[in-house]
Amino acid sequence: MKFKQTLLLAALTLAANGVAIADKPVVDAKLKAQVDKIIALSFLPGENQDLSRLKQDETLQTCNQYRDNVPEKMAAAIMEREAKAIKYPADGKLMGDWKTGEKYYKMGFAYRIGTVEPDKADKDRGGNCYACHSADPKEVAFGTIGPGLTGYGKLRGSGDDIVKYTYEKIYNAQAYNACSQMPRLGHNGILTPEKIAHITAFLVSPDSPVNK
Ligand code: HEC
């Protein structure tokens, strides 16, 4: 009996410690502030620089403090906050034109902190999706940081749920995965809701080369 109680006590102590450790940021706040400062100082002031891109919002700060491994409750709070901020196209259509979507899936011009050349006047930005994902099987130059998306719509169908999930995931990846490595393309103003609807069609539409 006594042995059992001791075991139980040991288990409870372990569990309590486990929670305490997991709830504490793993990155020292002072050290983080120093590193952030050094990074900011490394950009020499000059033309065409947008240092506002270095500012971290609450979500990014939390993910950084925990090296992307945030406790469950915080992850839920992040996903809820990010999901609430999702905006949709004015006409409510989450499926646009896949051909236009293909253009923006490919286009690598997005936001940057410093540029050698000034931004194009029309600031037509793309998602640079091929940097991390495959898509059209004919495209051979793609990165593999994210999962392959070839056959995306063929595998999942093109129902309303899939369309909505795809649109929202592209708008704000962190609404579904608290500390995702995928940029928050709509949230951060890199892609407009309309462009995201076109890209959604590129991934989901049965007519798109992604699904041929
Ligand atoms: C810097 C790399 C990166 C870029 C750029 C990027 N992604 Fe991702 N993406 C990821 C990673 C990593 C995941 C997996 C983790 C997750 O789901 O959050 C992912 C997940 C996804 C998913 C979910 C896949 C699934 O199985 O449900 C979709 C859809 C997606 N990305 C589409 C896009 C599109 C479209 C673009 C361009 C507009 C894009 N991504 C740009 C890294 C990236």
C-alpha cells in the first residue's frame, strides 16, 4: 500500500514538474531582446528599407519565445486569434480563376526588408509557393519545406469544406497550426483575398494542372 502511494506521489510530482517546465518560455527574454536589437542594427539605413517588417506581433513573439513549441493552451489561443482575423473576398467567392492563381502561386516577388531596386510601382506581389511546395507536376523547381501539393484537389475533392480550409490556410497558416513555418500571406498583406481565392482554385479545381 505504502509503495503504491509513493509511486503515485512520484508520478504526480513528475506531472506537475512537466507542466511547470513546459509553461516557461525556453528562450531567455533578455537574450531575445539583445538578439532582436543586433538584427535590427545589422540593417544599414538607406533607401527602400521597410524595417517595420522586423516588428513581431504577439503571435510571432510567443512562437519565438518557445522555439515554436508552445504549450497547448497558448497554441489554442494563437489559433483562435489568428482565425478571427481572417478576411474574405468582397463577393464571398473563395474559388477564383485557377489560371490567375497559377501566376500568383509562382510569382516570387513579395515583401522584403531591403531592396537593391525599388519595389515595382504596382506592388503586384505573389506567394512564392513553389519555394516550399510542389504543385503542377510539370514544374521541377520546387522546395520541400512544406508538404507536396501535387494532386491536392484530386485527393481531397473540391467540396465547400476543402475550399474554405484551403483559402483560410493560405490566408493565415497559423489559424490551423499555431507556429507554422508557412508565412501568413493574407494576414500580413502579401496576398489580397482575391489572389488567395485564385490560388485556392489552382490547388482545388479539377481543371487545374495540379490535378491532371
Ligand atoms: C516558407 C515555406 C512556405 C511557403 C512560402 C508556403 N508554404 Fe504552405 N506550408 C508550409 C509548411 C511548412 C506547411 C506544413 C505545416 C502547416 O500545415 O502549417 C504548409 C502547409 C500548407 C498547406 C496545407 C497542406 C495540407 O496538407 O493540409 C497548404 C494548402 C499550403 N501550405 C499552401 C501554400 C500556398 C498556396 C502557398 C503560397 C501562396 C504556400 N503554401 C507558401 C510552408 C510554406
